[in-house]
Amino acid sequence: MEERIEEYTVGELARASGATVRMLHHYDAIGLLKPAHVTAKGYRIYRQPELLRLQEILFYRAADMSLDDITMILNTGNPVERLVSHREKVAAQMEKYAAIIATLDRTIMKLTGEEPMTLEDLYKPFPKSKQAEYEDWLITTYGQEMAAKIANARERLGAEVGDTLDAQNKKLKGIEAKLVATYEAGGDPKMADLSAHQNWVAEMWGYPCTADAYAKLSELYLAHPDFIARYEALSEGFSQWLTTAMVAWSAKNG
């Protein structure tokens, strides 16, 4: 049985992609996105390669690239190389904007007269609602294996009393103070020694913190606004420095 080739009219493609029919006609006219073929009645027909090309075009348009620049990009390399490169640029932009948001939040707090968090506040355990939010993020990002690890850590920590957690928080405070001092002295994050911080994470988890797991933890630190705000409160720009250091440390010690 011959395999059926999925085909779409310009109207169907417009509805599915969010582009307009007029836009698709224009892309055809300038050679940016040609249909697979045109029927005898003049209908433009699109297939899978054209759908993927349109998706790529829309990625670049979302980044405010001009049509001339997009045309140039599409004529270089292969789709995978182009998309990987674009992903890296988008990720860098997200990190930049995350830091800007954290700075804006601190400025707004100052201008509205709200009291900033004290150092003691920074080391208080997260409320249960927030802890659940972080756990959901980790499970969604890394799958059910992470759910099992979280359950194990929760069971172990549930047996620890206040003095033990206070001691761990005090230990973290000392570790981070040294890292902040290194950052504020202009230390290169790629040369920072994060062994104490990685070991502390392992102690809190109750199992070894591998280089890969430590690098992934940095993603949470830089993706979640609560963590960004926490580290930015220690020192402006520290959230980016710390996560860069964690990734570099993981790469060297993996």
C-alpha cells in the first residue's frame, strides 16, 4: 500500500502555524518559502519539508530577525546546525533577561519601600508550597527518575530535626560567603573551586551529586525566579556567575 503524503493548502498552513495567508504569499514571492507544488487551479500545496522550513522561519522572526537575514541564514549549514546555534543564542538571551528581571525586582522593592530580605531570611527553609513548586519543576524537566530521588531526600530530611537543618544552613552560608567574595574580587567563574558547594548539595540530597546532576542543578538556579532573586540578593550578578561556575566545575570534574 502506497504511503499517503500529507499535503496542506496555504489556508490550512496559515491556520496551523499562526501565519497569515498574505504572509505566506509574500514568502513565496520573495523565494523564502516556496510551496511543494502549485495545482492546475493555482492552489499552493505544502508538504513536510515546507512545514519545517516555515517553523524555522517563525523561530527567527520571533527573534526580530529581518527577512533578508533569515534568507541568508537558511542558505547556510543544515537545519540541525542552524537550530542548535539559534537555541544557544535564545538560551543566552534568557539568562540575560533573567538577571535583568531580578535587578528590576530589587529596584522596585527599594522604590516602593519594601524591606529587602536579611541574610537570615535567605537561609530559612523554603515554605512547603515553594518546595513543591521546585520539585514539580525538577520532575517535569528531568523525568520520573528525579521523582524517586526527591522522595528519597524528603524521607531522609524528614527525620532531621531543627538543629541539623540549622547546621546545614549555617554551613551553606559559609560556603556561599566565600564564593561571593571570590566573585566580588573579580574571580573567573570557570576557575572557581566549587567542591565544598557540590559536597553540600550531596549531603542535602543524601546521595552522591554527580557532575551531570550538579550541572543540571545550575539550570534550576538560573531558570527559576526565586533562586535568581536569592542569589542576586547575595550580590548583584552572582546568580549568573555561580551557575557558570557550576557548569565549568562539572565539565572539569565529570
